Amino acid sequence: MRDGSRPAPQWLSMGKRKDGLDVDHIPFPMPETRWILRQNWKKLTFLHWKVDPALLRAHLPDDLELDLFEGDAYVGCIPFVMEDVRPSGVPAVPGISTFGEFNIRTYVVKNGVPGVFFLTLDAKSRVTCFYANWRYGLTYRYAKCSVKGELDEGYRWSSVRKKDGVGLNGSSKPTSEVRQANPGTLEYFLFERYSLYTVRKGKLHHGYTHHLKWWYCDAEASISENSLVESYNLGISDATTPEFIHMSKGVNVVTWHMLPLEDAS
């Protein structure tokens, strides 16, 4: 396990790329090849809990290292809108490219590169649930997901899986002005992640994501149901009371192919 409170490895800043992407804020090089997928993450609520590292470890691949902040492991549950998902050079498709998504993620590191690992990605898109699972090894499950509202007034979110009824229902409201995270803080550890790890065909894969630094605010949440988090044995005593809550209008994102780890550089 790597402790995120220690200084992370330092990489040479790359400034702005030829394709116009600003990567000055990302602590490791992005791929030199062109990105393949564009999407926007909008209307996000970040719900976080400290969890037992041993219980969380059971949900991770053996060769992926758990990333810690000041000795603590964290898991996040994030309801949001996945907006205008489309390949490079292809327009968004109405009714297909935008949908609600509710994921559970944790924080990992491999070969010094921090990232996220998803325990589940519940989404209201049968196309994504099929294709992303098959092509990238992402653990998408179909659910009726809805996120509405604006940052200033608050977000309302609800999700229920069609198969087993697992879901999340609640709302969030901002309690502070928006800001960006400073290095060394918990928020920087949780938000400033620019890669992800998956397992596909028994092999660990790694991919890169690019977006500008997060603008976020502190928030409060009212949760009536959270069987989504409760369905995992993580030692959380009350899944309706997150320890840390934040909100964001969102970011615009581009991603690269998920590659087997030995080829991912």
C-alpha cells in the first residue's frame, strides 16, 4: 500500500501539447498518441467514507496497490451525468450519448502512477454497459439513473438497478464557495486523478484521462437509501452518512485506450 500523504514521484511537466491539451497540472506524462474518446462529467456529488483497507483489498486485483492518505483508505460513491460520450471526430447521438451514472471507486497506484479503480459503474445506458464491459473490462451495470438540478440550488439523484433493486437516493446542497485543491490535501488526493485501472481477460489494464483541475465546493447531503454502497462489505457503519461530501459542476474529459499494463506507457 502506498501512503498518499508522502510526496509523490515527480515527473517533468509537459506544459501544453501540440493538440492543445494543457497538461501542466498533471503529475505524470500523458500518452503522446491522440486521445480516442471525448465525454463530459457533469452535476457531480462526491460522497466519501474511510474504509477498512483489509476489507477494501478484497475487491482489488492482487497486483494493484491500494493508495492511502495519511494511512487511511477511502471509497467514493459518485452520482453524476455522463454527457455527450462519443469517439474522436464523431458527433454525440441524442438519447444515447448522455445518461446518468452512479459509480463506486477507490484509489490505487501502480508503478508510481496513481489512479482509480471502480467497484461498480451503474449507468442508464445499455450500449455503454455492454461495450465498456466488453472492450475495456469496466464493471458497468444497467440501472435507472437520474441526476437533476444546478450547483447553486443543489442536485437530486436516484438510481435503482433493474436486476437486483440495489440503488441510491438522495440530494446534495453546496455549503461553501468553489475552489481548487492544493497539493497535499485530502481533496487533492481524492480529485486529482488522471488514470484508471481495470482487469480485462485476467490481465491488469491501465488508461489515461485528461481534464482540467477540478473546481468543487463542500456540501451536505440527505440520503434516504444507499444499498449501492451497503452491497459491498467495506465496514461502513452508516452508508447514508458520508464522512466527506463535495459537489462540482464538472469537467470536460478525453480518454485514451485501456492497454495491458506492460503496454500502457
